[in-house]
Amino acid sequence: MLKKYKKCVILKSNINAVKIMKKNIKSFLLFLFVVMLGFVASSYYFGSDVFNVESIINLIENKQSTSVLKIDDSKYNADGGFYYSSLNDEEKRIYDKIYARAKNQKTQIKIRSNIDEERILEIAMFVYNEHPELFWLNGAFSIDTSKVVTLKSSYNSNEIAKLSEQIKSKTDSIIQNLNSNMSDYEKSLYLYEYLITNTSYANEAIDNLDNMPWASSLVGVFTMGKCTCTGYAKAYQYLLQLSGINCAVVSGKATTPQGRRSHAWVIQECDGSYYYTDPTWGDCFDESNKEYISHSYFCLSESEIEKTHTINHKDILPKCTANKDNYFVKNTLLFSSYSRADIKKALKSCVENGKYYAELKFTNKSAYIDANNELFKQGQIYYILSVMSLKNKNIDVKNIKYSNNDNLCVITIFFDKANN
């Protein structure tokens, strides 16, 4: 009897549990119905597709980001990111999804869209070009016939967390040297010169990026002090973004002594206008003379940079027609004709600012050729610097060198500081 009684008690408990479970299920279904009704009502009221499961997943993933490096996402809305703003609504949805997954270190992304595979990969590259903080991506994206995008990550999650902390520490120390009173030009120039002074070109990685992924990202610049062109571009981009300046990486081709090569540089906003800046070509690659920084490719107009660079996606990028923040215009180093008095004044200004080299740009080939003839073939540069050295004992005229950029009509004159 005791066993039977116990069995009955257990059976009664199970029946009660089932009743409670049914009651809970009914309550849950009622709650779910109310929530769905709310979504539908909101969709009807606001005239938008509020009840979108994919959007909800994206929202959740954005809230769960594990990345240490942060960039203000508002820069990438329709009024911000250059590539993003060129997309239609469906393409923006794809961009947002790829960005959300990449930010959470997801390497496979299913895209449900009628947009073709080639365009989806192009959108993935737009994400890559606008988000340098995703440094673990190496740009080797692929897509299969079912529209699953595969991103290649160069690091695991533990490595990403550690590298993020190192990059953040380094970039924080750089940005703290800026202040709110500085113009976009002053911020950009400081960051450009800092980057070039403290970075070397990683020649060993040119044909070995698969084994040296650090060279084309923030990792190479901020943890090793060396990189390739993509690393220069992304580091400059990231520093500009941290200082509140809108910008993006630009890809294309550039003329080199070895022919036309793939290259990366930056398009940036500067005091209300747009310019191209190539920090890689600002580095003279002379480790014995890191004090020299070329400004020939700092804040260039479209017409100027196209003398050596071919711009991918030019039609969707802002037009760069201004020159007020070009380095040579800003520093009165742009000349329409050769004048010995003008050159002397420019050289004197450089020495007064602690620079023992001078960059001189000419607006036309004729003036550029005249300057080369007068300064070097006729020897006027020795006369100018010799006269200056009589008043300024810091100038040594024994070792004068010069270089030419025939494409941009720029002459750079190097002279030594005297050992008094």
C-alpha cells in the first residue's frame, strides 16, 4: 500500500507539473502574440519594416561587440562614410550586416539578397576601406554561389584582444598631443608627420603578406613601427578618425620605377574641403635621414594626384578640387615663375623653423625647368645659401643636394646644419 500511495503521489505531482507547464506555455504564447502585434502596429504607424528578424540580429550583434578598438559609427551613416553614402537601401543593409559580423570577428556571413555576388564583394571591400579598426581582416574576401561571404582573419580572439590594447595605448598617446583649438589642417599635418617619422617601409613583406599580415594593418604601424602602403593608409585613416576628421582608404594604381603597381592612400576632409593624402609617398625611405618628410602628397587635389595615381571608385568619392590646404599653398612655397628672391625667402623660412631642407613647388613646367637651370646648372643655390650662412652660422654649404619630382614640379633642396 505504501508503494502504491507513493506512486499515486508522484503521478499527481506530474499532472500538476504538466498543468503548470501548459499554463506557462499559454502565457508565453500570449506574450509573444502581444509583442508581434506591437511590431506590426509600429510598422504600420511608422511606415517601415520594423519586424525584420535580420535587423534584430544585427542589433543584438552590435550590442555584443567584443572589439576593444572603437570608432564612432555615426561617421558611417548616409551623411558620413564616403562609400556607405553611395549605396542604396538594400546595399546599406548588406554593408551593415557585414560590418556587424566582422566587428564580432565572424568570418562567414550569409547574404539574402538579389544583388549579385560581385557587387556584394565590392560592398565588403567598402567596409574594409572605411573601418581600419577591424585590423584582423586582411582584405582577402570571397563569396560562394549561395552568397556566403567569407572573411579571412589574421588573428584569433585572444590575439585580437591583446593587439587592440597595444594599439589603443599607442594611439591614445598620439591623439593627446592634439587640442580642440587646432584646425583640421594642423591636426592632419601633425598626424602625417608623426606617422612618417615613426614608421619605416616593410620591404620584407611586399611579396609575403600572407605570412606577414601585420604589415598591411594598424598592427605593423603601432606595435612594430613598420608596414606597407595599406598599413600607412589605414594608420593615417585611423588617427584622423580618432581626431574627428572624416576619411577613407582609397585603392588604385600608382606609377613607380617598377611600373604601375597596386597602391593605397587616403581621401580626407580638411576644413570643409576634400583632399587626397598619400603618407607612404611622404616617407623618403632613407633611414639615415628620418627628419626629412616629403609633403608633395599631402592634401592634393584630384588633378594633382592623378598625375601619378589612378583612383578606384572615383565616381562615388567626393570631388577634390580645392587647394587652400595644400602644403605648398599654405606655406607660401608655390611659385608661378622662378625668382631668386623668392627662393631665398623660402629657404630662410625653412631654417628659421628648424628645417635644413626646403620643398619648392612650381605651378608649371616652364617655371620648374627655369628653377632647375638657375639653381643647379648656373649654381645660384650656392650663392643664395652662402649669403645666408654669413648671417646664420648654423648653415653648412659644403654639402648641398637636391631631388626632383618631375610629375608634380617639386624641387627639394638639402643642406647641412653647421657644427659650431
